[in-house]
Amino acid sequence: MPQYRVVNSDQLQTFTNGYFVNNIEFDKQHIWHPYTSAVNPLPCYEVVGAEGVELTLASSEVLIDGMSSWWAAIHGYNHPVLNDAAHKQIEAFSHVMFGGITHQPAVDLCKTLLNMVPAGLERVFLADSGSVSVEVAIKMAIQYWACQGRPEKSRIVSPRNGYHGDTFAAMSVCDPVNGMHSLFEGVLNKQIFAPAPQTRFEQTFSEDDILPLEDIFEKHHHTMAALILEPVVQGAGGMRIYHPEYLKRCRQLCDTYDVLLICDEIATGFGRTGKLFACEHAGISPDILCLGKAITGGYMTLAATLCTEDVALGVCQGEPGVFMHGPTYMGNPLACAVANASLSLINENHWQQQIPAIEKQLQSELEKCADLPRVADVRVLGAIGVVETVNPVNVAEIQRHFVKQGVWIRPFGKLVYIMPPYVISAEQLSKLTHAIYTALK
């Protein structure tokens, strides 16, 4: 094994003890990336700058970002409003513990969130990542029923093809077969899984979709704490877009059988689907709502779990009398300040014009992919475009093609998909869709 020395951060390459060392080689040898093997890692591309919707690589290529840094950078990169918010807050204080202390950025953020989210949600728990917000939601639901004297209501129901994060409670409600966590099945809590809804967003709703879930509620409601789902769009579990009526029926079942409804809007929140929150497509409000990703415009890691007053008060009845969760960086002032700036941009409502324009263009330009032999399906909702292939794509190979085409798209499995920043131009979006077509052709 070669012995490397750490190179200065501004050095792209050096030569040490006869071994060629650069950032990419060091990264390959020592740094783990998401969903990547340490034995045979996928290629990495070094970014040295980002502006608007473009990423600049160390090798000088400029790429149009089709991923919004995994749904998050909705306003683009290096945004002056977000930059200014970060600078001002860091000059005041970047972090204080949230135990026994509050501060203006957190208060402002929670006020703004409560004014934005569906009606009925009254309490905000600030977390530091989407997975943690799901952990908090599941913990809330179980503690709620335990404090009502019904500790047997401790299982969570989830539709198949769902994805809710990579921590343990979150993994337990991801699809146990088609998800990424089957290796851990033996140590995860045993949850209840319903067939995934099959009626597409644009189709007439089929009653067959809801019947299996109705049966589960009838048989198991006495042990069910909550139903968790991703409203209208199932993300990393398959990028599936389903009919809002299914979500509406879920709300009705939860009300009828005394089960809490958790909506995971970490990916879909803040305008991505054409509504501010995907719940609005069905006209419903959950008991518990998980938010993250775009909340800071992709600048900082931050998430939130919101709940109704009934849930908040119910969690704190009896012993232990408090909600037993408290991340070290809960309510981080720097993240809250940037989130406030991001939400102020959302509240300017430009997204209400941007998202329909992106949707219309995606529908028009991705449609021709449906005729390609390698393609199984094409689907679009809001600023989400998905091309599903018949067989899994070679990620390293297709990634090289995209970089040569001047775009950044990160497929997985059979899914080649984009969710661009809302500020993307029509010309930039066309480069993304053309790159997908040429890659699959």
C-alpha cells in the first residue's frame, strides 16, 4: 500500500516518494462516498466552483446540474441572498446549544414554517438531517400511543417502494425487498408493508389500489402507531408518481382506525411537485410532517419534524413527561438563518411560474425517450423528470457520457432522472434532456 502524505488543499497534484498523488487519487484511496464500494469505487469528479445551475470541475469542464444536489439546491449555487444570510449569522454566532437556549433564527424559521405547511401542524422539532427527522417522527408516534396507555400500538405501516433514509428506524420502513437495506432485515424492527399504489397521477383512480391497505388497517390497527408514506412521489425507492386519491384515502383510514399519519416530504416539500407541499395535491394534512433537503436551499444540513398540538401534548403525558430526543446541533443558528433566507425566496412565489414551465418542457422533451428500446417508462411531475430503463444502467459509463455532454446527472439502478434547480433556463434544461436521450439512444 503506498504511503501518501496529505497534500495542501490548494494543490491539485504533487509527487511524493515516487507515487503520483492528487485529490482524486487520495479520495479514491481514503474517502467513502454515498452508496459506493470501497473496493471498486465509482469515479468521482472534483468540483472547484459552483454558480447558478453550473458546477465547475477541476479539469475545467462546466456542467449543468440536473440533480439540485439531491433535491436541495433549488435556488441554484452561490446565491447572493443565501450567501448574505450565512455571512451575517456567522459574524454574530454560528452555534449555541438548543437546550435551555433559543435564538432569533430558530424562532423566525419556526414561525415561517408554521405559516407555510398544511393546516393543523402547530409544533416544530428541528433536526439535522432528513433521516433524523424520520427517526423523530417514528419515535413521536410510538411515544404518543405509549403515553395514551396503548403501548401495543408500536408498529409502523408503509407502502412498498418507499424510501425514508438510512438510519435504523428509517431503514425499517423502507421497502424490505426492493430497497437498499435488505442486508439488515434480521436486525430491523418488523414493520407492516402494504402493496405500493399503482394508479398513475394522470390516470383514473383504481379502487384496487386502496383495498390491500384497508385490509391491513382492519386486521392490525390495534398494533399500528402510524402510517408513513411519501406523498404522491416515492423517491429513491423507485421515483414512482402515484394518484393523490390514494393519499386522501390514507388520511381517511388513519382517522377511522385511530392511527397517526406521517408524511415524509423531505424530497417533495417546498414546491418540487407543483404544489408547495405534495400533500396539497390530495387536500390533506398529516399528523406528523418531515421536512429537509431544500429547506436551506442546499447550503446547510437541516431538517424539521412538525406535528399537531394533539400529538405534541400526547407525547408528553405521563412518564417520562418529555420527548426524549435532542441532537447536538438541533436548531443550529447558521442553518436556521440560511433556511430563513431560502424560505423568503420561496415565499416570493417565483416557483409558481418556474415549476409549471419546467414540467411542460420535461414532458415535451423526455417524451421521445419512450420510443427507445432501452426505455421502459417516462414520467414527469412538477420539476421531476424520470426515465426508467429496462435494465440497470452502467453508472460509470453513463456518467462519463453526461460529463462529456456538459451536464451532471446521477442515475441509479434503472432510473435516469433529473430534478433541476428551479432557476434553470429553458436552454440549460434542454441540454439535460438531450443528454439523457443521447445516452439511452
